[in-house]
Amino acid sequence: MSEQEVWKWSAGEIVARVQARDVTVKEVTSAFIERAQKVNPIVNAIVTSTADLAIADAEAADHRLRQGYPSRPLEGVPFNVKDNIPVKGVRSTYASDVFKDLIPTEDAISVERFRDAGAILVGKSNTPEFADDPYCNTTNALFGQSRNPWDVNRTPGASSGGASAAIAAGISALAIGSDWGGSIRGPAAFCGLVGFRPSPGLIPVYPDDTRSGFLGDLGVEHGHAPMARTVPDVAIALQMLVGPDDRAPLSAPATNVDYAAAAKQPRQLRGRRIAFTTDYAGVAPVDPEIAASVRAAADVFRSLGCEVTEATPNFNSLGEIIPGSRALGIALRYFDYTQTKGKLSPRLRDQIEDSLKLDLATVGRAEHKRAELWHQVRHFMEHFDFLLSPTWGVCPFRIDVPFDSKIAGKEVPNYFDCILFTYSMSILGLPAISVPSGLSKEGLPMGVQIAGHRFADADVIEAATAYELARGPMPWPPSVFEQKVNPADPVFLNGPGVAQSWRLVSVE
């Protein structure tokens, strides 16, 4: 058994091989650790290695199996955890100087559940400070820039970029990240992976991922969520993560839904109604190659017997809703940290100060608009089972050249409107999954988002599984060892805080 064979195994294959006693958990863990030692210096996905802990946990798992205990659902599967999610006894910095030496005394619920299911933690993955970056990039002053294995001079995408880069590079098979406006789905699309933001409350969040002390998020949930290379892997991960917990009072009640089974035996989609859109009727800018991949995905669903219609709700109000809801979230989450002089990065401090300029009346009007949008989309979805769109409207952008607010060579008023596809589902609280839709002409991953009805998460998984099977397997990224690593442009490392983000203006 060579190391190269093992790090390409899916989570499902690892579990099956461990269960069949074809391989030990320690052998699997060692292979992924060896892979990390080779590729992580290039991609900088893992910022705190837990190799020693992983080997100890692997040896304990093998001992347990030798004692005759049954194999657990994620037995032996290496996973990484985003650095804004606490792990007991492991440095968890939130990518901020404020917590650069923090050693949590408890696991997040999501981490606890993965470990109880037999998964093996191999490291904490990189993220922007407090998982917030206006450039949808993955860098911070503590650990520097993460890179995309598909092209090491491009971003792996937003705040879960370290998590996505680690999976794409073969450092882990699963990841636990977090998603506010798209930070699971976008990095998944940028790295050729699958990322799922479930319905709010399905995965309980505790402790909150900014250590603000809140029982839960106000407005838009910053939820924990799984990422993997395939839909079945994401589904089994989701199955391990769902369920209520009194530590998270906003968690949803228990259900009898089997999400893992939804990916194993997806029902026929014939007759299912799918609306698709490439640009929200002009609201969201999109690269023509991304738009073409969505149309191709719509054709795949037609071939599966679905009733496919080009249609979209009216998302014109997103430009009013997001600044208000985002400002509220930033102000509440981070205001206390502005009192720690000199510790916050200028980029995050600028965003906090800009957010505090909005008065409560402005935030309230934005929330009224969000309620209006919810009911409009609710009525729209009465006619459809799923909404198909781009995940993000661009391919991974370069980090070694100055930032360019152009999409497909065309200047856009706000570059980051290209992520409105994910952000819209976040503010609506609808389950949404990103699935690879192929490669661009430059060989870069593209992704499509499939969104469904509230708490119809299993239906979304079924649709994504059917699409993935019809699409065929995705290739692996080219070898990172054969790529030239260029320095990242300084604007990505320490540029202005809000210049390229949504303008936090009053809502008229």
C-alpha cells in the first residue's frame, strides 16, 4: 500500500476499508500526515498540525476495533477544522492576534460529534481573521496566505479556504468549516469540492465562532457545515452533525431523516421541478463560462426527466438587505474586540467601525426587506422543488496580481456581487449545496448551487447526488510540486478593509 493510493480515498472508501480490516486507522492517518508534510508548505492550508494527536487517536481506534467493537460511521477518516472553530487542547486562534495563544477547554459540538463518530483530526485550517475578509480571500497576519491546489497563485476562496485547500490537496478527506455568506459553498466551488450549508439549526453551533458569548446569531446564522470531495461524503458527515443540543438553544428538533441514505439511493428525479438562473436576471455579475456551466447542468437535469424552467425570484433588494444584516452581525460580533487596542487588524477594524455607522432604524428597514424577500421567494418556490444557479459568478481569482474589479474583462460596480448566489440563500435560510460543474478553459473548477425548500435538506442531497452521478467524476488538481509559487499581492495581505466589499450605506 503506497501513500499515494491512500490520500485519494474518499471518506466512504476509508470507512469501508477500515471496517473490512483491509487497512488500519493508523495506516490511513499516517498516509495523510505524510501527504500534509509534503504539500502543506506549498498551499499553507493547515496552520496548526495535530499529527501527534491524530496518531494517538488512530492507535486508540485500532485498539478499540481489535477489542471487537463495531466500526463507527466515520472510523479513520482524516478531517480538518477551520481555525475559528474551537478544539479542546488544540491551539485555536480565530486567525487573530486577540486569541493567538488560545487553547480551548472544550470541543465545538460539530468537532465533538465528528470525533465521537471515529473521525481523526489532522489539523486546524487557515481562515481570515474571525473568518471575515472583504476580498473573499484566505489570509491573516498570523499565518499568511493559503493557496488553491488547482493553481497555487489563485485563492482557495473566502474564509473556509484553508479547509477546502486541504481537501483538494489530499491532506484530509473531510472538513468542518463555517458559512455566513457562502464560506463553505464558495471555497468548495473554487477547489472542485462539495460544500453544503444546511437549514439553520440543523447543525447546532456551540461555542459561537467569535467567542462573543451569544446563544446564537441574530439575523443570518454563521453555521458550521461539512465539506468533502463527493456528495455521499458530505451526506454522511451531515448525518453525524445534525441533531439538537441544549448548549445551542436555536438548534432544530430531532428528525428521523437519514441524510446519508439520501446520497446512497437517490430517488428518481423525473417530474421534479427545477428553476435555473445564471445571473438573477442581471442582479449578480457572472463570468460567461460559469453561466454556460449552469445551463449545462440544467440540461443534465432535463436528461434525468426533470421539468426545467429558466426563472428566478426578484433579488433586486439584496443590495439593501446585505449591508444592513451584515453590519448588524459585524457590530455585534466584534465590537468588544475594538477595545483591545492594536490587536485587531486594520482591515477588520475598518469594517467594524463602518458597520457601527448604521443606526438601528437602517438595520430595521433592511430586515423588513429581508422579510419581504422571504415571502416572495416562498411563493416562487411553491412552483419549484429546486433553484439552480452558479455558486459564485467567477472562477478562482489571482492573488499574485493587483486586484481587478472586472469579470470576464468587464468592469463591474461591485465585484463581490458575484457571491450573491450564496449570500441570498444564507439570508433566506434555505438549504443549499455547491457541486462541481466542471473545469473552465483555464482548467479551473466551477460550481453550481442547488437550493431547496426549508428543511428539505435530504431532497437537496438527492438532487445533488443524481447530478454528480450524471456529471461523472471530477479530476484531481495538477501536482502542486510542478507549479511556480509567486508572491501574493500586498492588497490581499494588508489592503483596505471595505474598499472592495459591499458599501455599508443607509437603506432608503
